[in-house]
Amino acid sequence: MLTMSETVEPNKQPEFDPEVQAFFQICSKKLDEHNDRHERLVKLSRDITIESKRIIFLLHRVQDDETKLKLTAEADSKLKWVQKNINMHILYCLMAWQCTDCFYSIDYK
């Protein structure tokens, strides 16, 4: 193991304990997996939010009975997509976080 008192030649890489390197590689892999899961969840959340806003703006365009029927039918189909993705989001959260080490635990009662 390299200590502070040892000097390192300028052209030579310092040598570290293989156990320490292995430990940091494991930590790095776990952190990368955690960040990947987080990014997927954030992307899905943003997609749901964007589509929800589109539905709201669509419903704001209702002017008369004819457009009301057309736009509410379109909003209904988009809303079904949002509901499906919310369900998918919840299932993904349960599966993604169930099989990993938790950094903290939440007790729902």
C-alpha cells in the first residue's frame, strides 16, 4: 500500500492495494446502477408530466359542443396512456428498488 511518506516517480503510476481497488470498483458499479435507475425514473416521470400538461392544454381548447366531443375523446385516449405509464412507473419502482440495498427505509403505515 502506498503511504504519504513514499515518493512516486513522475513517469510511474502509484500502486494501490488490490483489495482497496476491488472495493472501489464494487462501489463504483453500485453507484452507476443506482444512478441509471434514478435516471430512468426521472425520464418516465418527465414523460408523464409532459403528456399530462398536453391533456390539460387540449381541454382548454374546448369551444363548443362539437369540439368538446372531439377533444374530450382525444384527451380520454391520452389519459389512458398516462394512467398506463403511471402504473408502469409504480411497478418499475417496486421492482427496481426491491432487489437492491436500500440507503434508507421508509415505513408506510
